[in-house]
Amino acid sequence: MSISKNRRPGVRRPRRHRWELRVYVANRAERSLLTVTNLQRLCEQCIPGQYQIEIIDLLKSPERCRDDQIVAVPTVVRHLPLPQRRVIGTLADAVRAAEGLEFPAVN
């Protein structure tokens, strides 16, 4: 019989995401949707299960543009881990996008 320390049966710890990303988009424009799709694909390749993506529509929340210093859309901001990193565009070039966001290399 095996007993694990500090664990209660049936109790799961909440999963903490190591990578927190925000995508700033303009409504459901084609470039915005493409950026979100490319970011999700890139995250699954480089940091599977370790990320959280927040999508911010600047047409619905224009104040975020000023508050978060966004100058172009679509823009992806890596908030965690620090320091912040920004990539502007659709992330069509996955290698450059991964380098810009400083994702670990895919094995």
C-alpha cells in the first residue's frame, strides 16, 4: 500500500500556469483570428499545458490600448514570466514569434 505525503484523496491542486499571455485584437478581424490560432498552435508546440491566453478586444475595451501601451493590433504580450515581451503581427513566422516571446526551443 502506498501513501503519498501532503495529498488528500480526491483533492486536486489548481494547476498554475507558468506562461501568461495577452492577445490584443480588433474585433473578429481575419488577422486577429489568425493571430490567436497561431499563438495557440505555438504554445502547444513549445509550452504545452503551461500557458494561459487572455484575448482582449480593443473595440470593446479601448481604454486597455492606452493602459497597456498597445500601438498596433494584433499584438501578443508575454506578461509572465518576467520580463514582459511583445510581438506585433499574426505570428505567421513561428520561429521568429517563439524567439520574440522567448519560448523554450522545441525538442
